[in-house]
Amino acid sequence: MDSQKEALQRIISTLANKNDEIQNFIDTLNQTLKGVQENSSNILSELDEEFDSLYSILDEVKESMINSIKQEQARKSQELQSQLSQCNNALENSEELLEFATRSLDLKEPEEFSKAARQIKDRVTMASAFRLSLKPKVSDNMTHLMVDFSQERQMLQTLKFLPVPKAPEIDPVECLVADNSVTVAWRMPEEDNKIDHFILEYRKTNFDGLPRVKDERCWEIIDNIKGTEYTLSGLKFDSKYMNFRVRACNKAVAGEYSDPVTLETKALNFNLDSSSSHLNLRVEDTCVEWDPTGGKGQESKMKGKENKGSGTPSPKRTSIGSRPPAGRGSRDRFTGESYTVLGDTAIESGQHYWEVKAQKDCKSYSVGVAYKTLGKFDQLGKTNTSWCIHVNNWLQNTFAAKHNNKVKALDVTVPERIGVFCDFDGGQLSFYDASSKQLLYSFKTKFTQPVLPGFMVWCGGLSLNTGMQVPSAVRTLQKSENGMTGSASSLNNITQ
């Protein structure tokens, strides 16, 4: 009966998953159908605009040519009208002179005849008719303004849709996810020398496989990529995966998207658990600050003997109660002088990395990990259920590794940011200068329970950077050093 129920449960789970896949595909088809309709309408509008633009250009060219013909006509007409006017005046003067000469032939008196002859000779010499060019200054030929549209007509007749670039192919083997960066590489299925640039789109998701239409995140766009790979850097991996797709563009049109590729971007992403933090700590997601007004005066007296001999100073607290206590979490609140807050996500396997930065005026703080069973009066490093490095800037400056109430002084400079590497399966907890990746200290142990990131702060504050992958430099150091240093031997090899 139980085996049948288990088999039926597997069948139900398989059917549910298949139904989910089919529903996602239906959503994709509906979205694609809607896209076809919208894009077709957009393309038709763009085509109308292009032809209207072409018509407008032709009208402008036609108007310009008509103006050129009219200007040439006006120029030639003016020249010919001027010549015509000169010739008419000359002809009129010549006819008048001819009539005068004809009348002079009838004169009988020699003196009058001689006088008339001299006048006629002088007037003939000065007559404009003999100075005229009897050739038109311009011709009536207008063929130099004729146009041949045969080539343009042929081009228009061969007008067709531009070739669309083919969809690129993303090569998952060439893609790299490391150091909170993703390098995406792709290639064209065939050479295309008209490609001008590429457009890369990406989005974070918690779903493996093909992108979901109703995914909660929108595509982010990176335009004008000239090469066939691109690196996204400085990412926060707060989702398990990232979807990528790319399209090629020429000068006028963008091609289809490549088949989407999903790359795993798994990293430890956690916030601080405000529900169980000490009341003197003000906690907001990835930040914690000392708040002397947040505790209650009598709380410091409760079970105070359990923390006798603590190396952490105990400043006076004002019991103003300026903020109401947060809701009770899965454990009691830290209290007494255990100014502690834990992460809200347990580490049960794998390798993880996060970074911590202290405020410049922070007097005392610790960074490490602890079992969930850490007592509410316990301080990090003072029990066999917690491991940490501790920085004390109160009265005298100290930097030390702590575990099971054992202390190992560290002869290194306290970095601005501390990187924490936890290899749960390998039983290793290491601390680094987050900038230089210098190893500060390394614990070697065997974790028998899930651990939580742990933080203690007094008079100051800490900020966390989570969702980070293990840096390549840290992985290399772990391999070369095997996570061990001679200076750490006094606290290493502690098995719980």
C-alpha cells in the first residue's frame, strides 16, 4: 500500500511538472501570437513611413529639377528677347535710313544731293544693323536637362525586404561564471560581414531551463556590443540562475534572438536574523549597528554569571525601549553580553563566501560561524559551537582567532573588508583580506551540524555583502595551501 502511494505520488508529481511545462509553453505561444500581431502592425506602419519618405524625396527632387528647367528657360528666353529687341531696333533704324536714301536719289540739286549722301554715309557707318551678330546667343536645345531614370527605375523594381541577420548561437561551454561575473560567448551560424553590432539581454531567475513568460524579472539590455562575447561584472547572485539571449543587428534591422541559455549562478545569499538578535543591535537585512537604547536595563543582570570573565566590555545601556522587540524567532534572543546576530540561512553543504565591512569607529566586533545551538548568553568563539576572528579597538588593539574559549593572536593588519570562506564538507573556515585575498587565518574542523554566519558588534556597525561566489583567488589559495597555515595550528584540528 505504501509503495503504491509512493508510486502514485511520483506520477502525480510528474504530471504536475508536465502540466506546468505545458502551461508555460501555452503562455509562450500566446505571447508569441500577440507579438506577431503587434510586430506586423508596427512593420506595416514603418513600411508606410518609408514609402512616404521615399515619395517625399522624389517630390523634392522633382521640384528641384522643375526649378532648374524653369531657370534655364528664363535665362535663354531673356537672352533671346534681348537679341530680338536689339534686332528690331536696328531693323527699324535701317528701314528709316533706307527710305531716306531712296528719297535722296530724287534730289536734283548737287549740293543737296552731296549733303544727303554724306549724311547717309555717316549714318550707315554708325548703323547698329552692321554691328549685330546675326546668330542666336543661346540655342533652343534643352537636352542637357533631360534625365534618365532607367537605373533608378530598375532599383525601385528590385526593392525588397532587407536580409535579416540570422540568430546567433550561444556556446555554453565557452561561457564562464566566476568571481561574481558572467562571460557570455556566442557565434554566428554563418559568416555575415554586414553585422554591425549585437544586443545582449539577461535576467535573473530561480527557474532552470527555458525562460518563463511570467517570470517576475524583466530583461536587462546591453546594446552596441561589437565583439562576440561580453562580461557582466559586479553582480549580486541573489537568484540561482540567469537567462541570456543575444541578437545580431546590421545598419537597419535586428535579427531574431538566439535560443536562450540558462547559466547557474548559485551563491550563498542571506540576511541577518533580526528576530533573534540582541536587543541592543539594530538589524536591517545586511546591516547591523550597536543601539544602546534598544535593550532593557535588567537584561544585563540576567544570568550575568554565565559571562563572567568576558573579554568584551559591557557598556551601560539605557532602558528607554525606543523600539519594540521584534517577533520571537526560532530561538530565544541573544542577551546579556552576547551582542550577537546570526544569518537567516543555514549552511549544510558546499563551499560559500561572504564579506564583512566594519564602520571605522567600531570598538569591537567578531565575524564567524556558529551552530544553531549557540546559547543565547554565549559569545562567538567562547564555546565549542562557534568559530570567529575578533577585532577589539577598545583600550588596546587586538586581532585574534577564537574557538572554544581559546585565543590565537594574529600578527597581521586588520583589513578594511574581511572575506569569509566556509567549506562545510571539507570542514574548513578561512578568513581573508577581501581586497588582496591574503589569508588571515584558517580553522580546520569537522562540522557535525548546519552552521549559521555569526556576527558580534559593540559600539559601531557591520555591513555584509552576500550573494557572492567563492573568488577564484581563494579557490587557488585553498588548493595550494590546503587551507592550513603554521600559525593557525594551535586552534586547528579541533573536531566537534
